[in-house]
Amino acid sequence: MTSIAEIQSLDDRMCRYSYHNYRDHFACFHCRKTFKYWQWEECDEKKWTKEQRFRHVPRQIVCPDCSRPMVDMGLDFKAPPKKNVQAWQILEILHAHGFTFHGCGCFVGFKPPRSLAEVPTWLAKRAGKSARERLLAKIERRRESAAKVTK
């Protein structure tokens, strides 16, 4: 049986995106700019419950400056300064290999490399891991850190 203290500790570790619908973060690698867009649609009144009032509706977003398609980088994405060309190149390479910042508000599961020279070894270290394997590794890291806290 779960104690009140365990429930409260689980609530403290609750994901920050679980209570609100935030605007998604989109990046244009050509302009080196980011924009936030609302990707939620209100459901029909007869179909929704209190928890499911809005549903996520992915759509194609174009850059308002260059009219090129923008990339959904996730809610945990923090853009580097526009002048930091190397950081934008790193992010573009990571996106091309399927790494985006779709986290839960706690931790995405990786920290991007700091220089272009580190990118090949960073990608090689994470090669072959599917999204499922990365998620399982993230869950295991959380369990280990929770076990350390309770000791």
C-alpha cells in the first residue's frame, strides 16, 4: 500500500508540462530564430472530459521571415544566441539524427555537445539507441537517483 509521504514525493516529481498546454517551440535553422506556436485545439464539448479539453494537433509551421518550414524542437528547447553559428549547426545536426528537446520539463535525457568537434563522438556514443531504449535508460536513471535520495 502506498503511503501519503510516497504520494507527496511522487507529486513533487510530477512533470511540469502535465498541468498546462504550452506553446510548442519551433526553430528555423536558416534564420537562426525560434518562435512559439499554439498547437492545441479545443475538443467538441460533448466529447471531452475535464482532463481532455484540448488535444494536440501537429501542423506545418513556416518561418515568418524566410517562409521555410520550421522544426518542432520540443518544449525543453532553449535557443542559443543568433550570433552563435556553431551552436546552431550542432542543433541542426542533432535534429537531422532525430534528437529534439521533447522532454517532460524535468530532463530531456541528453545534453548537446559543446563543439562541432565533439559531435561525431557524441553521436557514436548514442548510435543504435531507439527512442524506447533512451526512455528506458532515462527511467532507470530516475529510479537510481530516487533510490539515492531515500537512502
